[in-house]
Amino acid sequence: MAVDMKMKILIVDDYKTMLRILRNLLKQLNFSDIDEAMDGSQALQKLRAEKFDMVISDWNMEPMTGIELLRKVRGDDNLKHLPFIMITAESKSENVIAAKDAGVSNYIVKPFNAETLKGKMVSVIGEF
């Protein structure tokens, strides 16, 4: 089954540069409906107000981290089935385990490119 390239993606990072990089990578992959949030609490407000098809979030943010956002998304009956990809600079196994325990769909370690992002997205939503 082909994935709808019109799917709406929320990207979450507290660095504007990283948001711009993520947006550009997603555009390279032909996704155009992209919204952004600067931290987990802003992301949660947007997720509860609008319909999104996927979340791609950084782990290390203040005041609400990506892992806290993931736990809140998985704890919300309206959001818990949302594909959620976590991005982090940390490749420590305890972080990967914590993210998996919290219900992450997939995990990307920085730095990464469009091909890596596509591979992680395909593993979550299928070929596009």
C-alpha cells in the first residue's frame, strides 16, 4: 500500500537550525505538509488541536523533553497510535531501551541524512 505523501508531519526540536534541516530532508522525500514545535509542551498542544499523521521529535529539549512528549502521546487515547520517531545525539543503549519502553516507533541517531530518515520512516509507515 502506498503512503499518502500529503500526510501531515509534526517536527519537534528546540533548535531552529535542526527544524530547518528536518524540514528540508522531508521536502527531499516529497513531504510538504510539515508543522513544527519548539518543545514537547508546544508539540502536545498542537497534537491535541490538529490531526497529524506522524511526529518526529528530538529527545533533548526543555522544558518538556522528547521522551516526556512520547510518554504523554502514548498515554493519550486520541494520540497513542501516532507514529513517533525520536531523534537524538545519544546512542547509549539505555536511551534506546527507554524510548522503546515508552513506545517509540523508531529511533534516529544524529547525524543522519535523507536516506536514513526515509529508511526509518519506511519501517514505521511503509514504502513511499
